[in-house]
Amino acid sequence: MSNVIKTSTGKVFLIGAGPGDPKLLTIKAAEAIRASDVIVYDYLVNPEILAHSRRDARLIYAGKRGGETSVSQAEITGLLIKHAIEGQTVARLKGGDPFVFGRGGEEAEALVEAGIDWEVIPGISAGVAAAAYAGIPLTHRDFSSSVTFVTGHNAKGQPGADWSLLARATETLVIFMCAETISGIARELVAGGRTLTTPIAVVRWGTYEHQEVYSGTLEDLIEAVEICDFKIESPVIAIVGEVAALGARLHWFGSAELRHELSDFSDQLQFVVADR
């Protein structure tokens, strides 16, 4: 029996929709979506998940993409409070987990301040799932006993991560939101003490059928960017550390055509230049 109860005074559910594969949505999340009058959802929420909503539910898109005009965080928080005050049950639907780089903490603080009843429903974080669907165990007794989750994109005016410290502080790095910054991060990690031969995997659209995986070393990535202007568009998760190399043997999901070696990009251009 469901333990999600629709209240008469209004309530907000901060829901993790998971990384993309709609079957990774939790049962409790599906129940809360069905119980909601209003659903405020993000760009990274798989549209198939919205099928759990009622026909009469109001769907409000509040997606954010880097470099594009989008609904501000203040506006999103205002929507949640407004509809809850009106006595409605609101589902705030986020990709991954709401408390892992999902701004769920900020929204929860605002709801507490406004006296709104709320609940968080965790989701499978994209940082864990993208690695798993790329065949990369984040921990391994032979290679990694520590994992650090870090964002490659910070709010304007906020200092970035201390990559020189992170280079040696942990065995496995999982870097969120790093499509535009991963090459610079790779250089800073090397400057901080990581070897050029450190394995890296960059996963785009993790857990979706069209998931792409780019594998190699930090040196491969740096050269691909510097030699042939290699770029990858978001959404992206990067895994840095010895475990990233295991994806070559343990990959089990997705098309082989969507798995790429980073070294191929620089090697191909070097061949063209040499041929000239």
C-alpha cells in the first residue's frame, strides 16, 4: 500500500527521477508523481517518466541548460511555494538525485522558511548510474577505495574546485556538468600530480539508449582538444581514475558504435597532417 498521502494543506515532493533510463525510477517516486496536482520538471527528466502523472495534472517545464535562457532558480522556488500555499500537491521532478548537484538543498531551505510541508524522495544519481552503464565500478579492491563527487561547473562568482588538491586526495573522481570544462580540468589534474596516463571516461546521456562513452587517458583528452578541437556537448559525466579503464572489459550496455577511443581523434588528425 502506498505511503504517499495527498494532504489538504499542500505539500512539495522533491523527487529524484534518476539518470535517464525510465525503469530506474523508484516506486515511491512514481507514487508521488501520481499523487501530484502540479509537476515542475527539469531538462534532464526523461519525458517517459511524466507518463506516471495524472491526466489532470499541470505540467510545468523548468529546465536549465548552460548558455541558454531558462527559468531562474528564484522563479522555480516561487512556483513550488505558490502552488503549495494554494493547497496543491507539487512534485518537483529532477534528474538524478535532488540532493546531489540538483539544487534540492536550496529548494528545501526555501520551503522550510515558507512553512511548506515537504519531503525528499531520493533518486539514483547520474554519477553512479552513468559509470555503471559504462561498465565502470567506482570502487574496486584493487584500484579504488575512495570516490569524490565534484561539479565541473560552479555558480557565477563562486570559486571552482581545488583540482590540485583533488588530484591526489582521492582515487576516483566523478565530475558532473563538465562538458565545457573537462579539458581544462584534465590539465589542472596533471599539474596537481595525476599522471598523463591516468584513465578517464567521459559519458554522455548516461543510461539512455543513445549513451556515448569516450575513453582514454588524461593525455589523450588533452591532445584531442588541443590538436583537433575535440568537443562534447552536455549532459556529461566524467570518471577519472584507474577504474575508468575497466570499462573496456566490463561494458555491457549500449551500442559499440557509440563507444570511442579519445586517442583516435588526435591520431587521425596527426595522420592527415603527416600525409600532407
